Amino acid sequence: MAAIEPGKIRNVAVVGHRGTGKTSLVEAMLFQAGATNRLGVVEQGSTVSDWDEDEQAREMSISAALCHLEWQGRKINLIDAPGEPSFQGDAIAALHVVEGALIGVSAVMGVEVQTSRNWARADELGLARVLYVNMLDRERADFFRTLEALRAQLSPQCVAIHLPIGVEHEVTGIVDVLHMKAYLSPEGAREEKSSEIPTELAEQVAEYREKLLDSVVETDEGLMERYLEGQELGEEEVAAALKTAVTRGELFPVACGVATKNLGTTAMLDLLVEGVPSPAKKGARIEIEGAGTSLFVFKTVADPFAGRINLFRVLQGEVGHDSTLANVRTHGKERMGSLLTMQGKDHENAAEFGEGDIGAVSKLKDVLTGDLLLDSDSQVELPSLDFPEPVMSFAITPKAKGDEEKVAQSLRRLSEEDPTLILRRDPQTGEQLLSGMTQMHVEVAVDRLKRRFGVAVDLRQPRVPYLETIRKESKGHGRYKKQTGGRGQFGDCHIRLEPLEGHTGYEFVDKIVGGVIPQSFRPAVDKGIQEAMHTGELAGAPVQGIRVLLVDGSYHTVDSSEMAFKIAGSMAFKQAYEAADPVLLEPIMEVDVTVPDDTVGTVNGDLNSRRGRLQGMEPRGTLTAIRAEVPMAEMLTYAQALTSMTGGRGDYHMHFVRYDEVPIHVAQKLIEETKKEREEAKV
């Protein structure tokens, strides 16, 4: 099959908050367009895009899924992206390779955290945006309340293009106020029947038709003049002006329906064709000079049968199954042998993909998410997907001895699929830490480890990387003397400790005068001190923020050695450390929490109870962003607490800012726990 012209392609990322019915909407569009022969159901695990076992078990999208359909002679590529914040990396990547975002909104819940975040990301990328108010048949569903929330919290340029017929469980159809048609509930059938607008809605439809026309003509001076003169505007020219306004980000059409009943789907598909710009109209976001063909990889899937599959967007030119492209990151050559069209987990071989199209390729040697492939040796900067930093870490250990390497290899495979999943070893505690966006994120990774790779692991809260330091100057003397019949051991040194500003760093200053310790032995004193600093006397934490001055000592011409002075240095440090008013330091995190307005007091109270210091608050529509500094030790269980306090509507992320002294009452408890552990270890 020949490559499709860019003008006949529509690339759309379907995004929104979890539970807004995005997957059901994708399913309805595939069914309505004839791409599938039945309407899949999320709860039954029968949808095209939620095909993974974890997705079916949890009844939610975990990974972005690529689907496609044809409508009005156009190919529409749909990327069904997860709405759960745990897996927002896939939504971020999807938005980078499309011209339009279809944002799902619940008619019950209105604007939620991920709604606002995806809106902001789409805005930064200059994407056209279409909104779909779903679940009109639910109890407490209210399209008009939701519309006002969209206008107040996202943009006043959100304009209704569809209206519901009926309310809640009595919804029977929708009205398309652009084309002045009504679509009645198909009750699962593929064909939605257009009909006359119910007479009882004529006044309301006329009101919103006028609002739509007012919004459209404000973006077009020519239409504005004619409209003010009272001339009748043709449907096609209004639709064309609307599309131009949507492309430029001046208007955002708001559609509505009930995805699970295939209601409003025909009008939604028409809107995607008419409202979302094609790649030809919008142009590639990343243009590579000197390259005839270039493509960007935005998602990697570890398929158990086909191996690694890379999803890509063709930026320029055409790519065929015999193309050879260079990876900008690795500088290696990759032969595009197995091109695929994706329909969820199912795929078919493809001969080529043209500019602006989205496809997949399998069995490439070393291609990962974020890679750029070119048919030239152009030196270009890789585009950044700006994935958020993981905020939730767990210590991970294999249940079976000897599985450490297998665990590491398997997690590397999973992190190829999801770059926001990170495995690292804490250099201080020595623990293997698996970090993700939330506890759920990490738990899903563990489930996949067992199911895909046959590796079982245990998770536990990580140890907080405490440090120790000193608050005042002190002196120490270390003298090591050992005689065992033959050559003995002798080392003798005097040191002074001084605290460094900011509790960071280590300095060793040689103040020896007159050779009382030979130059060759002084580095051994330094080495002995640094080894002693690995384990502080308070809680066994590393010591930092110290300047050590080597001021005096003595040696023996026969018995002195590097080993003796190393031991003497360690002894001197321990003596001086005890006299230097040592204190515990803990990592402090800057935490940004976004919560509904009605939970701000509860959340602030909880942060205070966690020894948090409030730094500021910022209103964001019906949400409030709270910024605070909180000790890491108090944030290990925060995800569950925030979910409980906000009913799952809150979100947060955090990053390390500095170390601070641990309050005395907290430090004493930690010191006692460490002492107890040491005593138990001796038994």
C-alpha cells in the first residue's frame, strides 16, 4: 500500500484524567468507522487499546496504545494514552507526535488534575484541542455545569459544538449545533441516525448556535463583517473558519456523548476530520536540515512474541521496509525491516509510511523511546520529552537467591517501555531502589516482572539516606602500637576537626611541620579518616561537612607503615568526632501538591504533622497548588495518605533540595534504634 498523503492524515492523542472513558471513546470510534466489528467493553477486557493483562485486571489504561481508522477519506491515528498520573509519561510522549489532543472529561467530575495538566502540555506544544464531555447518562452528570468549568478553568474559548438531548439516564441523543443535526442513541448499533432537532430544544439550540457563530466570526474579520450586516453564513464556510481557529488555538470545540453506548461518535469523528489540522497544514514540529527522511520514536513496547516494537512518527520524507537510517543517539545504522500498522496489540505488515504518518517497526537493534532516526549523518540535538522525575522509591530484593542479575536485566527491559521507571543503587545505603511515579506504578512493574520474566521480588520502604556532621571544633589523638616479636607496627597522629559551612564536603589539610610524620605516611592518615567517616557513631550514617587538619604526630624509623598510620588516623577521628557535638542530618524534599480546594485545609494540616514547612499556595481554577518543604522520612507513605484525603483527586511530585539537622527528639529515636540493631547483630 502506498504512503498516505500528509493532508489526508489526522494524528490525535486521546488524553484526560483517569476514569473519563477515553478507552471507551476510542473503542466507539473504531467500531463506528468499521475498523472493528463489535463494541468492546473495558470491564470485560475486550477493548482494542486496553489489551495488556494488567490493564484488563485493573480496568484502566497503563500504556499508550496506537490505533487507526478511516473516516471521510481520512486516516485518523489515535493514541489512547493513560489518564492515571502513575503512567503519565506515555501521555507526555503521545502529545509530542500529534497535531491534535482529544481531551476526555467526565460530565460528573468536571475538570480534574490530569485534565488541567494535559491541557497545559498541549498548550505548550501548540496543539489543536477538542474536548469530549463523556458519561452524560450517569447520575449527577451535567453537561452545562461541566462546560462552564471548562471555560473557567481551562479557557473561555471553549465553545459548545454539541448539546445533549435529555439528562442523566434519560439522555437519548445529542445535537450538533454546527451542522444543525440531531443524533439519537443507536443502542449499540454502528449507525447513528441523524434526525430533526426536537422542538422542545429549539430555543436552547438556537442560543448555543448563536454563541458558536459569535465565537467563530470573532476569529475571521471577513465573516465578522458579513455577520454583523445580517448576512446568512454558509455551513461550509463556518466549518472552515472554525477549523482555522482550532488550528491556531483560538477556539476549542466541546463535544459530548456516551461512549459506552456509541452516542455522539459520528459527530465526534466528523469533528476530528474538520477540527484537527493535518500534518500538511501544521508542519513537523521537528525539522531536520539535510535529511530526506527522519522519524521520531515516542514509545517502545516489549512484545512477548515480536520482541521490541518501536512506535514512531515520520517527521520528513517516507520510510520503507528496506530503508536504512542512522540513530542520532548511538550513531549506529538500523535497517527498517519489519514495518507494522498497529491496532492495539494486533499488527499487520506495512510497505511504507509517509510524512506525518504514525507507525511501528520491530526488531531494531538499539532503538529506544526518544530516539531520532535519519537517512543522513546530520548532527542534530535530540528532542526532549521532559518526562517527570519519579517520586516514589522502594527497596527491591529478589525472593530467590541468585536472581539479582535477572531482576536487573528484566527491569531494564521494562524501563525501555516506560522511561519514568528507574532502577538504581543507593551508594549510601547499598539498596537497589526501584523508583516510579506512584506506589501503583511500582506495583504494576513488579507484577509485570513476575508475569513476563518469571522473577518474583519483595518490596519494602527504602532506608532514608541520613548523614552525620559536627557542630563545633575538636581535637583527637590516635596512637597505634603493636609488637609481635618481629617487626612491629607504629603510627601516631594528632588531628583537629572543624565544621564546614553548609554541612557538605570534606577537606584534609596537611599542617605537619618539620617532618614529625614523613610525607609518605600522611595520605594513609587521610585514608583512615575517610574510611572511618563511612559509618558515623550516632546512627551508622556517613559523615560529611568536615575539615580535618593533621597537626602533629610521631613515627618509628623501623616499625611505622602506611597501615599503622591508617589505623591511627581512624582512631584519632573517632576520638575527635565524639567531642565535636555530632548531629544527624536528613534529606529535605520540596513537595508540590495539587489538590481540590475543598481539601486544602486537611492537606495542609497533614503536611504540618509531617514536619513540613509551607512555602506558598497558588490557585488553579478549582484546584490549589501547595508548595512545602518536608523531610524525606515523612514522605515515604504520602501517596496513600494523599489519595485518602482527596478521594484520589490529589497529585504531587517532589525533589531533593538540601540536608537539615534532625530535631533532637526524632534523632534520639533513630540513635536508639541503631543501637538496638547493632546489639542484635552481635548476638
